[in-house]
Amino acid sequence: QVQLVESGGGLVQAGGSLRLSCAASGRTVSNYDMGWFRQAPGKEREFVAGITWNGGRTYYTDSVKGRFTIDRDNAKNTVYLQMNSLKPEDTAVYYCAAAPTAPGPYSSRYSLAIWYDYWGQGTQVTVSS
């Protein structure tokens, strides 16, 4: 069993930055692919960013490319999402997720929530205009 706890959310003005953290416990996630998803009010949960177990590859949804950066520190069992140039449309609850095992490469499934077995409770990000 893996527990994931997000932190770092808050209220910022448009153009500002936040750095989200996802701390894992219960088991090491050093060999897990990791992802960030978000859910805005009245909308479905959507993929934001993903990273392979060794940090060698990263993936982003088009709307955040060039603004958000996902990285990880396996020694600390932690995954991060650096969010710059925030926009009001980034307002959402952000969730960390872990994918321990799946057939095929992560490149074929990184944006699909079905592949992630463990989820945090989320952290609120609000961007004012």
C-alpha cells in the first residue's frame, strides 16, 4: 500500500508561481511512474504531467507545456510540480498519482487515469485574475 499526500497549493495572482509536493509513504515509489492530475469545479479530472520512474522522461498536457515542470527526488520519495505563469484556468484541485506496474511503456499510457493505482487527497490551487 502506498499513501500519497500533496501539499503546496494556495491562492496566487495570475502570473504567479506555486510548487506542489507529493510525499509518498508506505512503500518506496522509486520504481513507480508518477503523474499529476487536476479537477476544476464542474469538470472531469484531467491529466497534467507525468514522469517515468527514473525521471528520464516527462510528459505534459498541451495547456501547461512551457509553464509547468514535473520532477522527482527518489531519495526523498517525493514528486514535485513546479507551476509558473499561472492562469485563472489553472484553478483546480491537483492530485498526485502513482502507477507501480503496467504492461508496455509508460509512454503509451501516461495520460490515462486507469493506469494509476494510488491517489492522494488533492491540494487546492486557486489563481485569481
